[in-house]
Amino acid sequence: MKKAVWLLVILLLAGGVVWLIKTPARPGKLDSFAQCIKDSGAKYYGAFWCPNCKNQEARFGKSARLLPRIECSTPDGKGQLPVCEEARITGYPTWEFADSSRETGNQPLERLSELTGCPLPQ
């Protein structure tokens, strides 16, 4: 009986490790949309401490990792990095599109689709 319990524990742990390894590799629902936005030449300026940026990325779920995100905050959260100063970013998130137009704030996916020409998955 004791061996059976240990065997079960080992199998559960091994299964958990396999699940943890494979889960991050699974594509997100909006991977193709996020990749299209990146390929369109759009840029997404944000800051790690910005709640609106977190909400914007939450709209994309796992696919947020594919966004053309540019970090603007210094590591201490008290300043702005030169790349964002040079781009004259004054609020987060800021989206800049291939035609140089900008939108500031958390954008609906439908609006990003309009501005980039990227179709939303059905």
C-alpha cells in the first residue's frame, strides 16, 4: 500500500512537470492577430508599472508576448528611457502606427484591427 501511494505521488509530480513544460508553448488565441500588428509596423509603448498597460495586455492573453512592446520606464519606475523620450511618449499605453498616427490609452481589439488592417480571429 505504501509503495502504491509513493508511485502515485511520483506519477502526479511527473505529470505536473510535463504539463508545466508544455503549457507555455501552446499558442494563444490571438497569436496571429498580435503577430500581424507587429508585422504592420505598429509600436506599443508601455511601462511595467502601468495598470492600463496591464489591462491592454490582458486583452491579448497569452498572445501579449508577441506584441511590438517597447518598455519606457526606468527599472526604478521613476523615469523614462531615452527611446521613449525621443519618441515623445507622454502617456501609457501609447500605440504608434505605420502612418505615424497615435492612440493613447487601452485600445479595444476592434480599434487596433481598424488601425492596423489586421483581421481579428473569428
